[in-house]
Amino acid sequence: MPDIYEMHTAAFKLVSAFVVIKLTRKANVPPVIDRVATVAFKHPKDGSGRLYCYLHIFGGPMVRGFATGGGYDKKTAAAAHAASKINPQLYAPDSQADCVALRDALLIDGGAYWDACARSAGFEVFQAV
């Protein structure tokens, strides 16, 4: 019987996934944790093919972007491409503010990695896979 850890490594070899949350802090109470989005990347086998980003900001539809080539941060480029497809009008009213904030953060072309852009907009990013 194969080792469960080897099976997991094989199944997720070309995938990385992240959870985006927002912490709301108030005095004298524990912080409230709200899941805002998931971001999953499907990496190319050869390294230079298409890297896909699946961005799901909760309250609306998932979108997919991609980046090709090499020599640059394809995750950030793919996340920006996916974010460019976000239409906040398709999102639930209570999630539109987070939708716009995260979308705008991922569209910033300032040389920072996608997760640093999300953190600078007030979100926390944790790798899940």
C-alpha cells in the first residue's frame, strides 16, 4: 500500500492553494475571522507553459487567469489577469467592498508579489496546499 504522504505529494505536485481572510479587531473581544477568497494555482509541468490562477472571491463567481513564459513572477501575473475579470456588480452586496479591495490590490503593478499586495490592502494570506 502506498504511503499516504507520497500520494498527497503526487496529487498536489503542480498545485498551490491559498486562503485569503480578513481579521476584524475590536477592543476586549477576540478577532472575527472572515474568509474572503481562495486562490489556487495550477503550475505547468515544464515551467514555461501556462500557469493558471483560479480566484474565487466569495459572494460571486470564480474567475480564471493565466500567465505564460518565464523569467518573471507568473503567479502575480496570473492573479492580476484573473482579477481583471472580476465584475463587482455580480457580487452579493455584503461582499462587494472586499471584492473591490482585493481585486484592486491584485491589479497593482508595483513589483510586489500578489500575496504582499493583498496583505497591503488589509488581508491575510495563508497557504493551504
